[in-house]
Amino acid sequence: MSDTSALEAQLAFVEDAMRALDTALVAQQQHIFKLEQQVDHLRQQLREQGARLDTVAEPGSEPAPPHY
């Protein structure tokens, strides 16, 4: 195998590896984006639930417990 053929084979391997890495990177970025959206949605739900709990559990709304 000549030097040129060896370099061409290496170049083809590197190009194939770059394509595979690029595909993997795109898939990871899409997955990260979806996870960030889910975290934002859960954070919003948590805020809303906390606000509902704050309105339900206002201090003074329950009678004082009996003391023995």
C-alpha cells in the first residue's frame, strides 16, 4: 500500500468518525433540550402547587388545638 493510499484510508476513517460523532452530538443536544423543557415544566408546576398550598394553609385559618 502506498503512502497516498494509506493517507486516503486514514482520511476516510477520520471523516466517517467525524460524521458519527456529529450525529451523536446532535442527538445529545436534542435530548438535553427536551430534558430542559421538562425541568422548566416541573419547576412551573412546583411553583403553582406551592402557591396553592400557601393559600390553603394560611396561618390563623385553623382553630388552635386544645391544650390539656
